[in-house]
Amino acid sequence: MNAVGAGLGVALLLALAAAVAAPLAPRTARPAVAGAGTALCGAAAVLAGVAALAGQRLTVELPGVLPLTGLTITVDALGGLFLAVVGAVAVATGIYAIGYGGPDGRGVQAALPLFVASMLLVPVAGNVGGFLLCWELMALTSLLLVAAEHRRRDEVASAARWYAVMTHVGFVAILIGLVVLAGHAVDDSFPALRSAGAQLEPATAGLVFVLTLVGFASKAGIVPLHAWLPRAHPEAPSHVSALMSAAMVTLGVYGIVRVGFDLLGGGTPWWWVLVLLLGAVSAVYGILQAAIATDLKALLACSTTENMGIVLVGVGAAGMFAGAGNLLLAGLALTAALLHVGNHSAFKTLLFLAAGSVLHATGTRDLDALGGLRAGMPVTTAAFGLGALSASALPLGAAFVSEWLLLQALVHGLAVGGVATAIVMPLAVATVALTAGLAVAAFVKAFGVGFLARPRSAAAARAHESPPTMLAGMAVAGVACAALALAPALVLPAVGRVGGALFGAADPLAAGLLVVRLQGFTGSLSPLLVAGAVLVGTAAVALGARLLAARSRDRTAVRLWDCGAGPLSARMEYTATSFAQPLQRVFDDVVRPEQDVDVTHHRESQYLVDAVRYRLRVPDRLEHGLYRPVLTAVAAWGRLGARLATGSIHLYLGYGFVAVCGLMVLLVAIR
Amino acid sequence: MVLDLWRRIRRVGTSAEPPPPRPVADRPDRAVELGGSVQLRHVDAGSCNGCEIEIGSAFGPVYDAERYGARLVASPRHADALLVTGAVTRNMREPLRRTYQAVPEPKLVVAVGDCARNCGVFAGAYGVAGAVGDVVPVDLEVPGCPPRPEAIVEALRTLTGR
């Protein structure tokens, strides 16, 4: 047994042990047991993933685990990458969960390590049966965790229902797709599927791909299957939100890459144009929703849709380049996408943990009621600031490196030729650029309105720093963000090998510690030098301003100009709603906000205004248009069915009798 | 077409009224420091808005105070001088004082109209705190109820020295 097997085995055993020990522990110790077990399990998984990325392989057959198909564990480089990502997220969230408290029921505490264990098994499952089992286990444990606080708030139950339905619709699509594929293979192991996938007719292969794409896209929160994300993420406990948004959602990308590139062997170009377009629409729509959101965690959830969209743009571009025969460029695009998966996991973990810390301290997620947290929660503020910087694709942030790589791949992709590339690539570049700009607006809003200025509510004014274990969890994620931003060379060679290996091409880039250089194209970036230049420039400006100020004489301190009227109050500050208002106006046709103004006149005279009420709601327009008709139809169907169920036991027995008789007749007729 | 426009601008420009002769009053010392360009913040301390109409007229196309280097701005932080109208009411006493504090040095105050100079017909009224000079130091006064735009322009030209 090599390091991969040892790490994975230890991780799974630790998770199981924590799942057993947590319910048995006394109530106050439960979060500590579950959290510590999760963190250790994650650490072991990171070791296993790193070993797999370094080139170690593992194949274990466990025929007794699952009837009929058994469970095969196969760890390759791609699986190892996702193993490491999920493990790393689990380390940070596990440490954080120790101090977070939250619901301490037995089932919920046992579900946390089980959720992590099932997420670790998904990227290493090597046969259809095992993969589907782990996928479903992941959905069920996460559903338990989403519903954890259903006794405290009514919205939780609704969010959990949405999540349950969406994830299971996705599961059914994946199930059908993979079973159709397995039907053409000798057995259901991935190597057999690989050889069957290569010989599949284009129509069947397309059907399999589209079905699995629907399932995986619903897990990745891709538009129009994103409806569960802004519901379930805010309502789940914050460390669970972090696990779901940073780890589980990325497994949707894993599924698309595994089935599309590995099992089906790349397929036809229209698949990847579809993936790219879905990604582009998700990226813009997601960040637009994030930019106008006022709920801190819903904002982060919408940003997850955006980031998965960017990843799918990279994946789709890689598929198009591979179809056109340019394997080097395909490797580069996929490397950018996979690096962005890692970066997104790092900063989204950090952001969700910081948002959880805010929720823990103030009891609210509403940005319009926050503000001024810098004084009471300096560490959380710094953590959220680092996460926001990383998420907004600016230099010094992690996403800058991966989005730069992605833009390089898209721009160089124009040279590939072909009508589809000529149309799609400029659009994709514009999409990524627009998304990056909107992301800056969204995160400036989240950070500026949420943490700076003055507190807008009593709860925000009383905010206090979270316990040390929560801060430690944020610190782990923060260190990962900083490392990925400043020294992407630590992970880029390994990620590049994954991208290259899938297409059988050479490494798409040479990553020195200082400079990342593209292979075969002109283009290089030095994150460390850029960071140094920005820091030195900022320090020089600050120092210069201070020196100039020190030289000028006759300085008097005067009060802040408040129009002479009296002290400025928190009510005069920009709120999240007012900050987003210009953007909302610009994109009026896309987001279609509903607003109305009610003016109540004074009883004595209609010239005197008694009260003005302004209401603004920004409903999800896609959801409105797509889901409402389906829900109405299902409800109508349900009412129709309810007529059969009158409550009479005789009638029900009669149904059973008629059904059995019908079956007998049918059997007689066809035999 | 463009040349035609230029010709018209040239013709209209030369057909404007010549400016009246320079005022003879002494420039305050601090106004000399400003070097001929004076940015003004107008404060209505309790005026009946008669003076405001005349100020608007002074900055209109007929009297065009801006050609002498005076300009109205939107914040005391941008201003060199305050243009205060009206008797200072109790509600405006503190805001006027704060506005004066917000103007960077060197700063000047012009009291426009009889009310600003000595409370005019409102002297002794229950809501009146006093004339502008009772609240902030006044450098220049423009008499009249309301003062004519020529008088306002003359006072502003005394500040700018043009």
C-alpha cells in the first residue's frame, strides 16, 4: 500500500470514527469531536491527493461493499487534485466547526464527517455503481446538514426542499446518462466505460453527455439549474456552506471533466460550445445577482455560480481546442480552469467562514444592517478583506492568476481557426472581463458596506470577535489564499500535469517560483513581482502623503463637513441596496427589479404626506420564467392524483387488486 | 460651416457691453492673497430670497460676474469666501458658524443685503439671532433691500480686483 492508499484509508477511517464518536460524546463536546475528526480526515486526504498528483496510483476492488457492482477505488491525477481540494477545505472548516457551535444534535454532528468522507469518495470512485452511491451519499448528508437549523427558522425547510428536489433531479439525469453508457460496456468499471465510450455512436454519446451535463451542472450551480444555491447556502450553518460551496460544487466540474474528456474521450465540438456558453451565461448572471444581493451569504452563493461559470468557460474552451487538434492550448485552458477550481475553493472557504463569524457575532446576514465591524472584529474583517481581494480577480488575489491564464488561453485560441472559435472566443473574453469588473463591484460592496463605516444596527455595534478555533479555521484558508496568490508555482506544475495528461499533451506552462511562463506562446506573469510592485507603490504613495503632510505648517483639525446640520448618522451611509442601485439600473432589462412607492397622505389634507413606503424586490428572473410553469404543472398533476386518493381503504385495496390482476393479464399476454 | 460659427462668435463677442469701470473701494488684504480668483459659497441664513434672485441675476448673462473671476461653488470646502444673505435665524446660527469653520484659510465673508448687515425689517423678531456680523466676522457689506446686481458685482470685483 502506497501513500495514496494510506492517506485515503486513514481519512475514511477517521471520518467514520468521528461519525461514530460524535453522537456518543456529551452534548458540549460533540462539535469538537466532529470538527476535529473532519479536520484530521481532511489533512489525511490532502496527503493522499498530493501523493496522487505526484504520480502515485491506486486501484482497490471492494466487491463486497455494494451488491451487484461492488465498489472500485481508482485514484489518478485528476481524482487526486479534487481529493486534495476537498481535503483542504475540510481541514479549514473542521477546525472552524469546533468553535462554531450551531445545532448540536447527534445526527447533524455525525453527518459532518460523513459528508466529507462521501465527498472524498466521489473523485476516487472507479465504477458507475460506486460513483452513484457516493454521489447520493454526498447529496443526502449535505441535505441533512442544510436542514440542520429547521427548528429555528422556517426558511430552512423551504431551502432544504429546493435543494433536495434539485439535487435529485440532477442525480436522476446522471444515473440515466451513466447507465446508458454502461449498457454499451462489458461491465460498469471506468476502464470498460472508456473503451466503450470511444466506440459509441455520436448521437448516443451526445445523449449521455447532455444527461450527465444536466446532473453535474445542477450540482455546480450552473444557470438555469442554480436556483437551489442562493437558497441552501445562506440557510445552512456557515461551515457547511463553506464545504458545499467550496468543495461539493466543484465536484460537478469534476464530473463534467471525467465523463466528457476521460470516459467519452472528448466527443464532438458542439458539446464544448454548449459547456462554454452555459459557463459564460452563469458567470455573468451569477455575478450580477451577487452585485445586487443584500444578504451576505446569498451574495457569496451567487458568486459561486459565477466562479463555476468561469471554470466551465475554461473547460469548454479546452474541449473546443482539443477538438480542433491543438492539445497544448487545450491543456492550458483546462489548467486555468482547474487552478480556478482550487483558487475558488480557497477564497470561498475563507469568505463563508468569515461570513459565518459575522453571523455568529451579530445574528444577521443582512448587509443593510451590518457595517462598522472593523472595530469589534478586526481578524474577521481582515479575513473577509483578503477573501474579497482574492475573489475579485485583482493582482495580489488568487483569482487573478487563474483568470489571467484563462484569458491567455482564450486570446491565443483565436489562432486555432474555425467559425465556432472565431465567434465564441471573443465573446468568452468579453464575458470573463465583464465578470471580473462586476465581481470587483460586488465584493467592494460586501466588504465596504458590511465591515467598514459605522454600524447600522445595534447588533452590529455590539459585535465581538469569534472564538480562537473559528479564527484558526479562517487562518488556514487565508494562508491558502495568500499562497495561491503569491506563489501559484507551488501547485501549477501539478495542475498543469493533470491538464496535460488528460489530452496526452506536454505541460502547457513552465512555472518557476518567480515567473509563470506559457509554453509555446508568448506570455508570462510574475505574481510575486506584481505583488511586490503593488505593495511598494502603495507604501511609496502613503509615505509621500505623510511626508507632504508633515511639511505643511498651520494644520488645524476641523470636523467632518456634514452640511453644518449636525452629526452624520449611520442612516446617511451608503447601504448595500443604494450601492448596487446604479448597477441595477444599467442592467434593468436583465434583472427586472420590482419596486413600488406607496405614499400615504395625511388625513386632513392630501398635500401633506404622512408616510412614504418604498419596496424593492429583485426576483430571480430566470427562476420566475422557468420554474414557475413547471411547479404549476406539477401542482396541477398532484391535485389530479389526489382525486384518486379519497381516503377510503376499500378503494385502495381495490386499486391493489386491479393492479395485480392487470399485471397477471399482461404477463399471460406477453409470455 | 465651422468658420461661419467662429465668425458669429467673434461678432457677438465684440458686440457685448464694455465692463463698468473698476470699483474704487480698497481690496481687503486677504482678498489680495487670493490672486484675482474668488470661489464663493452662498449661505442663506434666513433670507426672504429677494437677495438670492439678485445674486442669480449677478451671475446671469447680463451682469456675468464670472468674467471678473468670481464663481459660485457647491461646498465651503471648495470656497474662498462666503456670500451670506438674510438675518441669521436661530436655526441657522450654528450651521453658519460651522460653514465658516469649514472654509479653508484665507477666507472672507460678504454680507449681502440689509438683513445680513443689520437684520433690516426683521430686527428684533423672535426667531432672529442677529446680523451676520454677530455670528461670523464680516469683511465686506453690500447694502440694499434687495441690493441691485450692479452692487453685488461691484462688491465681488472689489474682492477679485478685476
